Amino acid sequence: MQSARTISSPVKSEGGIRTTEAVRPFVHVLADSSDKLAGVCSALERQFTVAGERLDAEARLSQVPFAVVVRAELRDVGTIAAIKKRAGKLAKATKRIFLVEHSSHVGISQAYALGATLVLPEALNKSKLLAALADPASAGSSDAPQPDNAVEAAATAIASMFTAVTLGEPLDVDGTKEAGRRIADRITEHGLSEWLATVRRHHEGTYQHCLLVTGVAIDFGLSLGVGRTDLERLYSAAMFHDIGKAQIPLAILDKPGRLDTDERAMIEKHPAAGYEFLKDHEKISPEILDAVRHHHEYLDGSGYPDALCGESINDIVRILTISDIFAALIEHRHYKPTMPRTEAYNILCGMTGKLEKALVTSFKEVALTR
């Protein structure tokens, strides 16, 4: 076993005394090879005070960093054990960013299970990593905000749900519903705009989308004054609505640009696939199953997978469909600008005959002001 390799940012001398640049937040890097360690440290050392260590060495983390960046092969049992050994100290960091080199639902889920607050599904993209580490001025102080538990719990629940589908493991329905309830509590207290901003800051791609849809659907339900039982059905349906995408490669789900015909056909299988996975689970109600299968149906019969129309589409599905479309439009993607909420709402208004006009009108306050 090799000794720990520690890399720190340059120090400067003032009056003969060597001091570090304390004004810069402290980031600790963990990696499973020297090359990976050096690459991440080099990318960060101009803007942060950086230290790092190999995961196959004795743990050397002596102070609580603002952020931890992990770049390692999460399919390796020894690597997972080494990260878990450091879990107690890592948990105190405000941000825990994992760079997952083999992008898959299982890999992303493993990162969240190890305590990630954000997963970047690629080896090393300097600009995205620096953007992920960007934080208010308080980031380097002892008063820095603690990790966002509601976002972490929800992201972990979604990642675990996708992994259950991928590996054929039992689904934690209660845990997923509890994560939805925590989102509802969070939005009730802080509002939708705060939730959208937080999710965009911490997540990308399919996981970001599921979190955004759940938040939008909850706020829409709250604005309509739905009862507690219906709100639970709504946020549960939102959490589960894209579970069928677990069978679709992330390269297609998160593909920049237009999908080809075969890729589009694969994407359109996800509502029925999600329904098939959930239909025999005793804790999944018929209303939730209906929403999972039909959230891409339109009132004019032009949707999929069953080309339902009019009264065949129930209220929860209608609410979820509007929330799903709006969330997809306002997602943050690194390859395109985020669409303004006003523009996204105008697109909804233009979907004449496809969405319930009264609901779209009621959604205006959610879309623009909440």
C-alpha cells in the first residue's frame, strides 16, 4: 500500500512566516490513483486551497473542508470501503462531489449512497467542477450552510429507485414517499423558486428532472388547494413517474441535441415500462400507477403509450403532465441556456387542445411567481 500523497495549494511568505491563503475555501480531493489526484488538484488549485490523498493510503483528513471531491472507480469494492472509512469526516463537508467515470444508473446511485451531494457523470470537466464548487462568500467560513438534506434524501431515493429497476432489487416505496413528503415540507416553508434553484445547483440530467417535476407538481397541488391525501398521491406519482427510464442508457437520456428515430422510440417506452415494474407492488396505488403510465398522454389523443383522450385522463395525470412539461423546459443543461419560466409557460399556453385550459390558467401563478 502506498503512502498518502497530499497536495496543497502554494503558500506565500509574509515577513518570513509561511501562511496559506486562508481567504480561499478548502477543498479536499480523494482519488484512487496519483494521476486522477493530480488532475483534480491541478484543476482547482488556482481558486481553492487544495489538499488530496490516495484512497489506498491511511486517511489523512485532519480538518473539515468546505468541499470534498472524489474521483474514483466506484465499481471497485476496495474503493467503496475506503470511502466508507472516511464517511464520518466527509459528512461534515458542505459539498461532496463525485466524478463518476463510467456513467450508469448504478454508478450514480452508488455515489449518492456514499454521501454525494452532487454527481458529475464524467471523468473531469474543469469548468463544470468549478461551477459546482461555486458558492456564496460564506463558503469558507465556519458558518457555511450544512448539506441540503431534503435534496440529498430525494436524490438518493431516486437513484436507489433506478438501481432497483436495473438490478432487479426490492423497491423502497416507503423511503421514496418519505423523500417526497420532505420536498413538500421544504416547498411549503421556502417556496418553489428556492427549490428549483437548489436542485439546478446540485443535480443534472434525469435526476435533476425528477426532482424538478416533483417540486413543481407539489407547488401546483398546493396552489390548487388539494387535500393532504391527494397531495401525497401527487408527489408520489411525481417521484415514480420516470422510473421506466432506468432501463434506458444515460447516454440517450442525457444526450445533447435531437434524438434519432430509434432513440425516440426507446424513450417513449418508459411510461409502460415503469407501469410494468410497479404494477404488482402492493404499496403502489392505482392512481399512482395510472400517472406513471399516462403522464405523456394528451387530451386530443396524440400522446403515448395508449393514445388516451378527454375524460379518460384523470386529474392527477393532468396536473402531473403540465408539471412534467414545464420542468423539462426549465431544466438546466450544460449544453444550452436555461429557458426562462415566462417562455416555458407561454409554450404550455400554446399547447391548445392537448392540456386542460383551466389547469394551464391556474398554473400561471406557479410558473411565474411562486
